[in-house]
Amino acid sequence: MAERTLLAADRLAIQEEALRFGRVGLCRCRPDGTIVEINQAAFEILDLAPHFAGPDQASGRRIRDLVADPGSCPEPAVLLRQTAEERATPCAFRTLSGRDKWVVREAFLVGDPATGEEQVQVMIRDVTETHEREAALRESEERLARIVETIADGILILDREGRFTFANAAAERILGLQRRAITARSILDPAWKLTTADGRPIAAQELPFERVLARNGPVYDVRFAIERPDGSRVILSVNGAPLRAADGSLAGVVLSVTDITERVRLERLRDEFLSTAAHELKTPVATIKGYAQLLQQWAAGGHDAREATALDVINRQSDRLNRLVQQLLEFSRLQYERFQLFRQRFDLGDLAAEVVARVQPTAPRHRLLLERSGPAPVMADRDRIDEVLFNLLDNAIKASPKGGDVETRVYTSAGEAIVSVKDYGVGIPAEKQPHIFERFYQAHAGAPYDRGGMGIGLYLSREIITRHGGRMWFQSELGRGSTFYFSLPLAEGGADGHAG
């Protein structure tokens, strides 16, 4: 009998240790709330250590005396008057130390083993950390939802099959559809009447959804047009990114959508104006230069100093104005797809030498240096590469107003002919470097050393190099100068004068 009693006690001790290890609090109390017995786990959950030496000191006290504010945790005995047990009830309360806590509580009636008195057995689990994490997550989700609903850009979410699953208020406004109508469609629904921004048919693989899936990464500023239910067409600029599940797998795609219809209209008006202005200026500029040169020839050596200086100024400014007009014409050709390349085989080093020699007399305060590392044959439009080289040298001279060296280097590497133009001038501020190739952007506008221009030279240069299959990039440090590079594929053969 004693052995069986001992074994029962052992089992009880093991169960108690398991409950303590599992952080399950046990508390047995009389119907009036007086504690008969409380275990260590419940003592810790109720945060009683600052107030009592141990669980034994808490025994004999009423439960309501062990908390500062019962909150949503009325005494179990009150509940058990209505029902025989309490199951997984979430409770919030404030401890005597002023800490807010959350527990899940269960309670049921038991009889005292010695007296048979009816008592209440309470089990509590501390879920404070879980509750706080969930509350923080809910707050974060609510905050994100408010942001998504108030931003000006449309936000759309698609599943892996291209079906819309979410649209915010801005998406409704931009697309001209209510959310339930948007989510009833897929990205390839014929009702969108998708085209490119200029009205041409668009292939499915060109859409941002398909491009995100294909590269498994983000895409930016993909432009296309849709037709709204009212028949109006809008041009959209769309950024897209993968939406991933908890395990990292692709769950869908999120798109941010901006209506750029009005912006595109204004850009077209501006481009048309610039194109018209360039064509209208071309003839009078050529006429002014022609007559200035004629005046110089008629009275060669017979001008007084003032006349010679004036004619020289007219010539130089005519050349400058002519370069601006040519840039506008090139820009117009790029915008309206009238841009052609007439390729021929030539050595890039030879061309660089010609341009450096031509520019040097116009920059008496600078020393233009050229380094060549062997032949660098390319198949390219010689006149347009000449234009790129001139732009880079001209920019380097402008960027070093105190004079100094400008170093041009031509070399080959990994199947490419590479040109670098380095100056030791003012450099480009770090915050302006991401915009340096944007059209009409002037990094030094308003600076004391600003020598004017329209901010399209670098834009045109990169477009020319890109259409040759090459690259253009740069390095710059404020106050220490800049180095601009471009590369072209090395020629392996080809006929002169090939148009492409």
C-alpha cells in the first residue's frame, strides 16, 4: 500500500514538474476566491515575486488581492455559478507591479481531497508575448492599410495566374472601375484593350506582370495604355515586384500604377515645340555664320581690331548655336523614331585623335591629352561617335573652369573598345549623380561656373552609344573631377556605309 501511495505521489510530482516546465499556472481556491494552493508557475505569471517571498505566502489570500486591476478577469467562482467549467477564456489584467498581462484561463469545480469541500481549480497560460506580437502585427497591418488606401498611386495585387486579388482606392480612380469589377478580371482580359503608350499592339511578355515573373525580380516604369469603361484611354507607368509567401515561394505580383496621361501629353507638346524650333532655327543660324565668314574673307587683314574681334565672336557664337540646334534635331529624331545609324569601319583611336585636335584650339587654358593602347576598330556611325566624343570633351572643359589637363584614353578590353575622358574639375554632387543622364537635366545649373546648355548632351550621347550596343557610365567625386566612359563592340568585319 505504501509503495502504491509513493508511486502515486511520484506521478503527482512528475505532473507538477511538467506543468511548471510548460509554464502552466495552477491555482486552487475556495468559492469565495481565497487561495488554497498556488504553484510556482502561477506565482511567476501573476508577477508576485516583488511582493511575496514565494507561493506559500500568497496562499490564504484572495485572488483579487493579488492583482492591481482584474480587467477582463473576474474571479472564476463568479463564472462557475453559471456554468460548471470555464474553457480557454482570454483574460487581461494588471499586476501589482503595474504590468499589463494576458493569459488564457480554464477553471472547473473539484472537491478537496481531505474535506470534500467544493473548490475551484484554475489553470492559466501566459500569452502576453503572443498577444503583444499579434497586437503589433494588427497595428502594423492597419497602418499599412491606411497608407495603401490614401496614397495617390494605384496598388494592385495579382496571383500567379494574373488574376487581380486586391485594388486600393487610387486604383479604382485610375482604372475607372470599382474593386469588385477589377478583381473580376485578369491582366490579359480583352476588356482592358491594352496597347503601348503610342497606341501600338503590345505583347503579353512586355507587360510588367509577365516581366516580373520572367526575371523573378522588380521592374520599373513599364508604360502601356488601357481603355476605361467610359471609352477614355489612359497611359500608365507601372512598377512591379514579386510577392512572396512565408516560405519564400512566389505567391503573386504587386503593382504600383500611376496615371501619366497628362504628363505624356505635355512631353509631346514640348518635344513638338523643340523639334519645330530646331528646324526653324537651322536656316537663319547657317545664314548668320555664312555672312560672318564672308565678311572675314572680303576684308582679309583689312579689319581694324574691333571689327576682327566682333566677327570672331559672331563666328564662335554661331558655332555654339549651331551645336544647340543640332542637339535639338537629334533629340527630335530620337523621340519620333527617325534616328538612323550609318555604320562604317574605323579606328576609335584615330577618331579620338581628330576630335581632340579639333577641340584643343577652343580651350587655350586646358591641355587635352590622348593615350592610345593599340588599334580599336569598331563598326559604328562615325559622325555620331564624333558627336559623343565632342560632348564629353566639351563637358570636361566646362567642368574645369580654372583650366588644367583633360585626359582621353582609348583601349580595348573583353571584346570592347573603351573611351574614357577625365577632368580634374568641380565634380558632380552625389545627390545629382543618379540624374546625370536624364534629358534636360543640368547638374551645375545656377553654379558660378555654369556655361549654359540645354541638358540633353549626355542624354543624347548615352542614347547613341546604347543604340550601337555599347555602354556609358561615369565616376565622379565632388571637388576632384569626373571620368566618363563609353564602350563599343570591337569590329570583326563588315562593309563600309552599312545602314542600321
